[in-house]
Amino acid sequence: MNEPFVLTLCALAGVVAYAALHNGIVGLQRPVHRTHLLFAVVCAAIAAYVGAKTGGYRASTPDGLVRMSRVEIGASIVFAGVLPWFVGAYLNIRARRLQVAMSLACALFFIANLSSPWGLVFAAMPAATEVTLPWGERVTDLRVFHPTPLYVIGALCYYLIFGWCAFAALQRVRAGGHRRGSQSLAACLLLLIGGMFYNHLVDLQIVPGVHVAEFTFLALVVLLDFELARERRQSRDRVRGILDNIPAAVYVKLQDGRYLMTNRVYDELFGLAGGSAIGKTDFELFASRQAEAAQASERRVLLQREAMRSEERLGMNARGEPRLFASLKFPLLNRDGSADAICGVFTDVTDLRRNESEMYSLRRQVWHADRVARTAVLAASLAHELSQPLTAILSNAQAGLRFLAQDPPDIADLREILQDVVRDNKRASAVINGLRTMLRRQETEREQIDIGTCVQEVVDLMHSDFLERGVDVTQSIAPGCVVLGDKGQLQQVVLNLAMNANEAMTEQPRESRALHVSVAPSDGRRVRVAVTDSGPGIDEAHINKVFDHFFTTKINGLGMGLAMCRSILEAHGGTLDVERNQGRGMTFHFVLPLEPAVEGDTWPRQR
């Protein structure tokens, strides 16, 4: 049977149905693309409309004609109700109240179409008459000669809905945003309005022929589907451009290890031609050991479904040095939480780590220079501190010689003299060792240190300086507070704080100069060391600046001491703070993490 018109409509319905399926799949795969889901509903409604129209042309009975007409009108109502939402999403227009009003009106017409005896078109049972097309094909006449009042009102609502959509698209064209897509949408909607108007002219028998608005639907679907596909490509190209220009190597692999994507930096890092890794595995591109290591780490990421950070040495730089990369690998999860792909990001941190090392080296040199300067200030008191045990040793040695000259020598007195010599020698040795520790420059491995003993040694080292300045020193040092650190650096912090406190009390009367040093556990996991003075304190305006570099309240100060103290403590995982005392003076205190106790011990560890 030769039915070119009907077959063309069938082909049109198939094309539109395919567009609905395609955009529906895209929208479901990428929930963020709501436009695709709405367009899929629009295409499905058009496919149902064209299919019902095709069935109507081939209807042989009045009942069949009414049934197809009801489906046709219902599908067109769904199309009109969803179209404003699609246009709003496509053009990024927010007109929720107007969109809801149009959808509600369409919903009322949809209900009326279902509840009417012969649908929204026919006021009475129609006759299934045939009409001959110009090329000789005979089809059932679908022209509406006597429409119901609701059909007329619905047609007017259609024009209002399509007119608003076209107006919104033209406004967006004038605004300059989404220009190409807006132009295509506006052209399609104007063409659709023209097709509908032509159909009504045919119904009024002003123009001879049959309905052709269905073919304007095809233009709408084809052009908009093309525009949506073009925008998806542009979106992928933009993402690709971003990935190729970020200063990091990026790849995406499937669960079986095959590459899905690599960016330009990744290809350059491993000497790969652009896109040559796609579809291959590491075993096809790299040495077996490197491929096995990568596969093991990626398998762990996919199994645990958690991101993994590490540092890896990959390739060589221009100086022939190994390049260090910060690696981040994370799974790409599906909606159900399963992971079927993995993404890796490698950032070159070679220069950063080298700069950090150089900065640390410079910082150590500054710390050492500060130590030397501090101990140089104590030179006079240290000389006095050493002269006392040396003078006592000399006196005891001379007395011992005199006792030896006696006949017989007094052994008991000689033993007592020798014990005094040993005691004074140990005292002098302690002073010298403390000074050597403070002046030590080389980096040492961190070790377990009793912070109380460390503080006590600094107080002993400054004993003569305290006496000379007339400072009354009190201590409360808890035993067994063990930390992990560099003893010389921690003593430098205590020395800085104690000397600052001494200098702060210079203008105070001698009887008012008091210094208290305390070491005590804090919250069971940390130890708090505090140095409290009775000086005039620090102005409220300056108290938040005392740890800034180059800020000082001293006439000849450099403003580096407290900043270095904070740097040292932060490098040890601690903090340094200051607070005003209730009466006079300030309290500088720092907190360090205690070392975990050995098995069977409790916090804090006691000696």
C-alpha cells in the first residue's frame, strides 16, 4: 500500500523517540544536566503526539478516531506543560510562578480531555470520513470543523505558552547570553507557532490541505538536539582545556587498569604521545615494577573507596635530579557507592621541598646566631659561675698538698677534700656542657627529653645572672614529663623567655623582682612550661604583636627572639602564648605533646 505521508509521519515519530531516549540517558547519567531530562520529556510527548496523529490518519471507525484524537491532544498538552520548564532550564531563566501557572492550566485541560465523552476536540461522536491528498493518498480527515469551547480556549493557551517561550528566547538573544542556543530556540518556537496557525487555517478551510505542524516539531527536535549535543562537546572541550593547562598530571583509569583519560602534563611527564595511553594499561606503557606499584596502590584505593595521598619520585628534572610529586588518588563513585574508575593527580613539589629545606637551613642558622648572642650576653655571669668551682678546686688542692706534707697525713681529711674537688669539678663541667649544648650548631636527631631537667639546666646556667640582677627565682617542676625534641632548641626557647623576663624587670626595685618557672602536665597528653615575671607588663595594643617578626619593645632589640621561639615550638608540634598576670607582669607559656608512656606507665610518666 502506497502511503508516503503516513510513512513519513511514522519515520518522524521514530526520530523524535530516539531523541527522547538519547537525551533521557544523558540526563540520567549526569543528574546535573536537568535540561536533557526535560528535553527528553518534550521529545517523548512529541513522539506520542505524532504517533497518535499517524494512527488518526489511518483510523477507520469513529471510535478509533476519538481514541487517537484523545491521545494526540493529551500528548500535546503534556508538551505544552513541560515546554516552559525546558525553556527556563535551557536559557537559565527563573519564572517559577508563571511556569507553575502554565503547567496547572495544562493539567486542567489534560483532565478535561480524559473526562470528556469524545475528548477535548469533539462535542459529539464524529464521522470517520476520508480525504484524498494531492498525490493520491487517502487518509482519514482530521480537520476540526466544529471545535468545543474548551478546545478553543486551550488553543489560545497554547499560543500564550509558546509566545512566552519565544519571547524569553528573543530576550536572551538581545541580552547577549547563550546567543546561539537562544537564536535556535527562538526560531524553532516561531516556526512551531506558524505551523499551529497553519493547522487552524486548514481547520477553518481558509487554506486547503492537511495539518503540517508535525513537521515543525521535527525542526524543533533536530535543531535543539544538535544544540544540546554541541554544548556537551563544548563542555567536554572546556574541561579538557582546564585539565591540559593546570600544573598537575591527571589521569583517569577504569577498574581494569585501562586508561580513560590523560592530560597534557601527564603525557609530557612520561613521554607519551597525546592520547596514546587511552585504552592501554600501565604494563603496556611502563616497566613492570612501576606498573605493579601503581596497580597495587590503585587497587587499595578502589577497595577502600577512599582517597590516598603520598609522595612519589617520578622522572628527572633538567639538572638530572629526581622529581618529587605529591600524589592524590581517589575513586570515582557511582550513585550506588561502587567504584568503577579511579582518578590520579600528581603535583610537582620538587622545588617546594627544596625551598622548604633551604628555609629550614636558614632558620637553623638564625636560631644558632640567636643562641650565640644570648649566651654572649651571659658571658660575664658564666665566667663568674665557672670561677667559683675552679677557685674551690684550687683551694682544696692546695689544702690537700698541705695535708700530705703532714707526717702521718690525715686520710679522712684528704678523702673529704677530694670529694669536694669532685663535686666542684662536676659543677664546672655542668656549666660547660650547658654552654656547649646552647652553642651547638649541627642538627641532631630528636630524642626523648625530660623537659623538667631541660628547664632546670637553663635555670642553673643563669644562676649568676639572677644573683647579679637581684631576681628572686622560684620553681615548680614536675618530674617525668618526657617530650620528643631537640634539647638545644628547647633550651634556647627557655633561655629567651627567662632573659626577656630578666630584662623586663630591670626598672623594677630589686626587692620586687621575682621570676617563677613552672613545668606541669596539661590535660594528660601535653606538658605546659611557663615563665612568669613581675615586670611592668606589655601594653594592650602590643600584646598581639609580640610574636611578629621584627616587632620589639626594646631599644636595641631586633624583634626576632619570640618569633624564633614560636617557630621552634611549632616545629615540635607545640604552641607559644602570652597572658597578663592578675597583679603585675606577664606569663609566657608553651605547650608540648608528651611522649607516650611505656607499657604499664600512666600519664604523666613519672621517674
